[in-house]
Amino acid sequence: MAVTEAAAARAVEAVFRIESARVVASAARIVRDVGIAEEIAQDALVAALEQWPESGVPDRPGAWLTAVAGRRAVDLVRRREVYARKLAEVGRTLEDMPPPEPPEPDGIDDDLLRLVFTACHPVLPPEGRIALVLRLLGGLTTAEIARAFLVPEPTVAQRIVRAKRTLARAGVPFEAPYGEDRAARLPSVLEVVYLVFNEGYAATAGDDLVRPALCEDALRLVRVLQGLMPGEAEVHGLAALLEFQASRIPARTGPDGAPVLLADQDRSRWNRVLLRRGVEALARSGRGPYSLQAAIAAHHARALRYEDTDWAAIAVLYGRLGAVAPSPVVELNRAVAVSMAQGPAAGLELLDALADEPALKGYHLLPSARGDLLERLGRGEEARAEFARAASLARNARERELLLDRAARAAPGG
């Protein structure tokens, strides 16, 4: 059934956001170049924008995009004599293959795993690896990635372009490595998975607070890594962290999509299956940064009520995390934990020490945290100003609405 161009465009945007990584990965398996594969995926996107208004949105739109991209990838390989041998390897009937079946709920597309490890090749600097995978796997814009990195948007754009060129020049094979090579790439892979999950758990921009598809991709990836590397403690640490965090997603927003703060969440809505998986993974974790964050999340999971949270233990764990992986954001979180354990004045003192931290300039959670502590201290007008400043910095519409509401309530008479 034909649909309007506007409706088709909305459908294309939504589907591509979810399926772009698999479309790119499928094309990359054929052309063996992630930069070219991304261009092919964009071509498939244009084809959908042209055809779906007349033909209607397919029953399996992701498979449609993958099939179109696959055909174009094969055509490109055939047109280039330099790829003749590779075409023989992948076969001459790829264009006749049926669209791929959707992945199993707890599985992951092999091409997607290859895409992650290829983009995390040692020929790339760490920041280039992470930016490229966030772009290819998560379908994030350069603006969203810049927000996650707390760096300027042009910097991220340059990293992505350079990363693609470097992979192409080096002739990096599209594969999931084994042995020492896999172990060497693992830390950057884990960091990528962590950042992808975070973008899904608390979207930096847009109208939705949570983007579950990104969280699901990250969870599938980390579970596969658990199976591949059962002896790697930090893989289990990251898995535990993501399972615990994902368990809270159903309670993080209200019926209208508005954020629900941790103190106000209905903990009966936390996913018990994911909590159990988190506990099991935590038992196999170690003492690295992801394992420490998982231990912090476990304290929240154990508390039946917000009032039962062991904030003193959480503050100690944040201190250990800061020693292992120093970060202004870790110190911000430690200050919040200290404020809950020792009182808002103690937390505010720690927050004020971060006021001139360059990495936190423009980071909305710093004034948001200050506003919370000032409100608890009865300094309503100062709290209102901090919440208003945080709202002006927030790029997620839901977070901005929440902060503006808190500013209004913090003001005298609010």
C-alpha cells in the first residue's frame, strides 16, 4: 500500500537508525571496505526514500535494505577488476540469496561482530576506533558522538574520516581476529560497547530519553564476547554492568516518556531476569573499571527501596574506580554518592572542586547535580539557577523538560 512521502521518510529514518549497522556490516563482508560499505548503505537508504512512497513500507524493512545494499555491493565488486578474485570467493549468486533472517534474541549477526573488530584494529588510534564503531554500529551522528566524548563535533568528524581512510590504505581484512590479536583489540572493543550502551540508556539528543535498540545491540555484543572469552574478567564485568543497567530501563520513563529519577522508580518493574544475569556475570568479574562499575550497580540492585541504598559503600567503590580509571565524570558521581552518605554539604564541596574542569564545560549533569545539592541545603534560588543552566546545556528534550520543571519547583513559591 502506498504511503505519503512524509510517512515513508519517517519509516525510513526509524528503520535505518536500527538496522544501519547490519546493512553496513553485510555490505562490508562483500566489498571488504567499511567506508565503501557505509556509502552503499546510504545508497540503499536513498532507494527506500524513492520506492517506499509508491510500494509501501515492506513487512521486513531491515531485510529489504540489506538485500538492496547486498545487490549494489555485488555490482560494485563485479565492476572492479581488482575485486575479481574476491567476487569468486563470495560466489556469483549473492544477488539471488533471500534476505537474511532476523538475529536470534540472544545471538548476534557474525557480520556485526566482524565490523566491530575491524573498526577496532590496532592501526587506528583508540579515539578513531571508538568514534568509527559508534558511527557504524550505533548509527550515531557526529554530534551525538561528540557529546559522548565531550569534544568538539568537527574533531569527531575528522576522526571518522581518517579512520576509514586508514583502514582502506592498510587493507585491514574484514574479520573477527583470534588469539593474541583478539586480546589486543579487546579493551577498545569493550569501550565501544560501553559507549554504545550508554547512548541507548541515556540518549544525548533527540526526543526520547532511552533508545532500547542500542542497548540491545550492546547487550548482544557483550554476551557474544563472554562466550568467546570466558576467562576474561573484564568482559564479564562489562556484561554485569550492562545487565544491571538494562534491568532498570522499563522503570526509567513514565507512560508519557518523561524521565523517572532513580529515587522515584518503581523497582518492581526492574527486569528480574536481567538482574539475575548481572549477578551471575559479576561473580566472574575482576577489579577493573567495568567490574567496579558493575559492583556499584549491584548495590542499587540489592536495595529493595531507594532508602536502603548503601551509599557509603558506593562512595568507596567510586573512589577505587577513580584510582583505576581517573575521570572527571567519575569524580562527579563520587561527589553525589558522598552527598548521600555524608550530607549535601560534603558532596557540594567535592562538586565545587570540579567547577573549572575543562572536560565538564558544557556538561549538563554538573550543574544538575549542584542544583540537587543546593536544593537539599535549602538554597532554592541558587538551585533554580543551576537547574536552568543545566536545562540550557541539555540536548535531550526529555532531560531538558525535567530540568526546567525542577528549576520551576526550586524557585521560591514553586
